[in-house]
Amino acid sequence: MRLYEYEAKKIFYSNEIKIPKSKMVYSSKDAKKAVQEIGFPVVVKSQTLIGGRGKAGGIKIVDEIKDLEKTVEEILQLEIKGYKANGVLIEEKLNIKQELYCGITIDRTLGKAVIMISSEGGIDIETVANKDPDKIMKFMIDPTEEKFSYEFIEFVKKLDFSGKLLLKISNVVKKLFEIFNNYDCKIAEINPIVITDQNDVICADAVLEIDDSALFRHPNFKKRKLNSMNEREKHFNKKGATYVRLDGNIGLICSGAGLGMATMDLINNYENMSPANFLETGGGITEDLVFDCMELIIEIPDIKGILLNLYGGINPIHEGAKGVARAIKKHNLKIPIVAKALGNRQEETWKILEKSGVVVVKNFETRKAVETLAKILEGESV
Amino acid sequence: MSILVNKNTKVLVQGITGKIGRAQTKYMLDAGTNIVAGVTPGKEGTKVYGIPVYDTVKEAKENHDIDASVLFVPASIARECVIEAAKNKIKLITLITEHTPVHDVMEMKSYIDKSDSLLIGPTTPGIISPGECKIGILPTNMFTPGSVGVISRSGTLSYEVSAILSDNNIGQSTVVGMGADLVAGTNLIDILKLFNSDKNTKLVVLIGEVGGSQEEDAAEYIKNEMNKPVVAYIAGGSAPDGKRMGHAGAIVEGGKGSAESKISHLTSSGVKVVSFLFEIPEVVKKLLQ
């Protein structure tokens, strides 16, 4: 679960990481009030969960009151990669002397936290990473070992800071690492950490992504996540299913991510077929879940056919079949539906599906199922 | 012969009395797995399909020889159940559970790395040496005994590729699901090493997917050490990009992680990479000739 910048900054603030004076607002009227407290110049920042908002025009500096209303309205209306802002953050403009980068994430191979810092922070940090990787220091951290202040000082010292700045920066890194652990983060990042002309160390941006699987330990965020979903999404989420809407015309229900990706590879190989969605159920198949999956897919405009690709290892695929049958009956579905469903209780599953008019492919190869659907769509008999 | 599990492997089931634990115990017994004991705290003295249940791993270990444990436990306690198994010196620990917090996985991996145990998973379908032993949830009817080793990062694709091989009369020595989470207890290289020294495995089929750098690392190992042919498929070449936020992930992966990167690393290490799973049997047959 990704947090908005303002949410992440609240967490920073309560953990004694310095942030700019700022106020979250949802209208230009409130923006005017906010500026009275903060004072010009201010930065108006779109609150979206998508990267690259600066380059997309989602961050603007406003020097005078006459420009404020227009800028705030523009940013509130601005769509970045299809997403509108959830309000804007009005923030004091810092006098920047230097920008640093600090990011903490997980090294997937080692299974350790990795802290990265660089004295060349700012929007081009990935360019720095590509062209001059030595300018980014990396530290691997064993999750079972406590990290002490002196270790963060040793670490930040490699960037050639000394005196009070050294202490201020290493304290920010230490606090960020504590947040990374305490909030079960997959990513905790500050880009940039600003050193001001007064030698203050202030975090101008904040990125936190909490591990969805750990939300049971963070009830407030779990509640916030559930509040942002409709009933069906809640149900999906509870069952651990993943749904992504795509542009194509073939609905897809698969019982695993790998299987889903392999099926998409095959569908994309046909000229007149492409996936309308990516949907993987994980190991949580029930009759209701698959029924919901079906209802979700048939709402997609221009849907031409549906492909089910299920394995019964831990999943009761015969229950899934009942969900398909129920959806077909309720909506009197006429579009072609092809299913490949193998594993435990496969015969029972096939019987339920065939009775509802689903074309069941009993071969092991997903290719055969995709081929069958393609033939039906071209009017051939199968 | 096989790797990790065989007909002599004595298996413990942690979480044996739960709905899934119970159902999967039956499937494992049907597949010929030698399950000797189960653990569910508070359920000592009961039996599941004739298998005695204990409160703790320690007591199960005192009463039985145990080589391997398979876990069907809630995600919220997976960390401590894995550590309990490792503390009791169980050599092979397979965590089937999905949705374990990644910080818990890092912690258990760190613990396991310092022990003599091996952790497969989490979110793994498990391991099967067909005809001998199955640990986990793989649907038994997809697999046949033989001499091709299968390693897969995706659970469902481990079934699909094995079924396709079986359908073409190509049996498997052992099939290992690596687990689909951000962090896995064991990496591809660890399993490749085992297959490399297993004299009954003649060829390895590797099913990778986009994300992480395990396939790139594996390619390096294959180039330098592997003495048998490897055939690979990478899922997700046409998958949409995930929504990105933050730079940290990209910096860590340093350009690795895409299907293109994995395919080019593997190909230049002498691995035959196919575009679709159905191409695998033909390639395998040719290489085994």
C-alpha cells in the first residue's frame, strides 16, 4: 500500500524527522488560508501515488497570491498517467544549498534491507545510479541485528560530512530505517533530503510503501485501504486476488500469477486477441470469488470471450466452476467461455462447466485452450 | 534418485489440523509421502488420518525421526513456526503459506541462513519427487518419474510444465517450486547446485518470471559451473509494467528484472530459452539425445 506524500510526512513528523511547513488542502479557498500560515513563496504539490509528477507538471512554485488560485485549480484537475490528485500539499519553499538522496528497500536475492544514500539527490537520481553507481553508497542490513547510532554515523561519514551536519543527516537515515522496520515498509525513500542555506536538514519529499501482507499489524492503514475500496474490491483483497484492467478483448481468470503471465504471452500472439484484464486468484478460490471475477469481467466493454485457466492444487476448482455456472445463469451469458481446469477434482469441475455451456479443454497445454478460443471467435467449430 | 526429498524422507506437517492442512495431508499420503507426525499447539493426542499430533515440534522430534517439515500455518505466525522448525534442526522446511509479511520472511531467512536448514518458500507449491514423495500442494496427477529436474518461481507453471513434459513421456526427477514472494528462503542457484550434483538428473528446466535478479544470477552460475543442459522459459514478457513509485527498487535492481534482461543473460550462458512452454518437450528431447 502506497502512502501519499502528506501521509508519509505525518509519519516522519511524529518520528522527529524534520519536514517543511505544510498543509494539505482540497480547494483553492483552503489553499489561501494555508498560505497565510506558511507565507510565500510556496510549493504546490499534487498528491498522487504515481512517480514522475514533477516532470508531469504536478509540482509548481507560487510566489504571489494572484497566481495561487489558478495554480491550485490546475493541479487539482491535472491527470498524471490517468490519475487525478487527491488534494494538494501547500508547502514552504526551502532555500536549497544541497540535495541528498536516501532510499531503503529490500534486496530480493539476499533478503536483506538495503540502505542507499547519495550526495547527489534530486529528480535525476536514477541517472546518477546508471552513469555513476559509485556515487550511491549501499549498506546491507541483517534484519535480526539491531543497528546503532554510531553505525549510521560511520555510514554517512563516507559522504564527507562532518560536525553538526553529519549528526543531523545520520539521524535522518537512522529514523528512516526505524520507520522502514516499524511500518513494515517495502520502500522508504526521501528524495531529496535538503540541506538549507541555514544548514538545516529537512525532508522535502517522502515515499513510503507498506507491505500489504503486514497490514494486520497496522490497523489504521488497513482501515484506510478498505475504506477506499468498493465491496467487490474488498472481497478480492480479502481473498488475496489481484486484478488489473488492460485494454484488450479477452477476459482472463487464472489461478496463479505465473500461469496468468504465460497465458497472456500466448493470447498476445494472436492478432485479433489481447487480454482485457489480468486476474489471478492466488490460493483463495471460492464459488463467490470466481462469481465476482466473472461479473467484473463481463462489465468490460467489447469483451469477446473469456478464458479460465485454473489448477487445483490448494484451490478447490470445483467450487470455482460453480461460480462460473452461477454467473452464466444469472446474466444469461452468450459470449464464448473456454476453460482449462486441471488437478484435484478435475472431473467434477469439468462436469459443472460443460453443463453450463463452457468449452472445456482437457489438454495440459494452455496453448490448446487459447487456440480453442481463437477458433470459436473465428466461427470455426471445435 | 532425486533431490531434497525421496521415498525415505520422513515428514512433519505443521498446522496439520486446519482445514487446508488436513486436506493436503490426505493428498500427500495418497502420493506416497511418509508423513510421521503433525503439530498443532493444543491438539496433542489427536490424530489426522492416523497421524499423531503434537503441541510442539520438539515433542514431535523426540518421538519420531523427522527429515522435513511442511507448514500450513497462518501468515501471521509463519515466522515463528519456521524458526521453531529450524531450532529443532529440521533440515528441510517448506512454507506453503501465502501473504507472509516480507519483513518476517527476511527475518526467517536470516535465521535459516545461519543454520543447517533449508527453507523453501513462502508461497511455494512445494516439492515433488514423482512416485516417491510429495511435500506441499502440487496436484499429483501432473507428474511422472524421470530424469528432468524442474525449478519454477511460479507455482502454477511448475504444474503446467511438468504436465506438458509428462504428456510427452518425459518424466521428472524432482520438481521444486521456489515460492512467489519478494524474498524467497532459497534462491534458484541453491537448487541448481543440487540438480548439478544429482546423477539421475540429466537436464534442468528452469521457469523464471519478471522481477528480481535471480535468473541473472543463475545464468552466471550456469555459465561457470553447470555440467548439464538447462532449458528456460521466462513468464511475463508481455505483462504490463507495475505502477512505479520511488527510485529505490530500480536502483537496487540496476537494470535487471525485465524479461529481456533475463533472456539475454540466460541465452549468453548457453541456456536454451523458449518463447512458450509448449516448445519445451521438443527442445528437451533434442538435448537429451
